[in-house]
Amino acid sequence: MASHNSAPLYTPQATRKERDREIRRNNSMAYTGLVMALISCLINPVAIPSVLGIIFSAIGLAKSGELEGAGVQRTGRGTAIAGLVVSIASTAWTLWRISTLV
């Protein structure tokens, strides 16, 4: 006779929304870096948002390494790398655009 306190036979898969929430809880700097990178693609006065995106993404990447060492499954490493790549590309584009004006 099975007791009512037994664990279910299957574990439901987390939805994408739940996984994103877990990453944001674990590594908010990675998401902040990505958001700043996306803002820098839209509005980039004097490359300030893209530099902030690089800084926040680098901090998020370091934090993901710490989380990985602690055994956390969802660290936000991909989000931090995406923010870093987009921020660097946006900075390069802004610097190129400024250099062509001079």
C-alpha cells in the first residue's frame, strides 16, 4: 500500500519562464548586462550603455563561474556571454561611426 507522502513518479520539466526566473535570481548581473547591451544597440550616446553592458556582463560571467563551482545548474553564463558580445559589437560600431565623422 503506497503512502500519500511518496514522491511523484515523474518530475515535471520547468518551463522557459521558470528557468529564466531562476537565472535572474541566481545571476541578475548577467541579465542587467544583456539589457544594457540591447539598449546600447538602440540608443548609444557616447557609448555609455555599451560600456556599462560590458562591465555588467563581465561581472555576470564571473558570478556564473562562482555559481557553477557551487553546483548550481542554471548559472546565466550564456546570457552574460551574449551581453558581452553585443556590448563589444555596439562599442566597436559606435567608435567606427565616430571615426568616420572626423
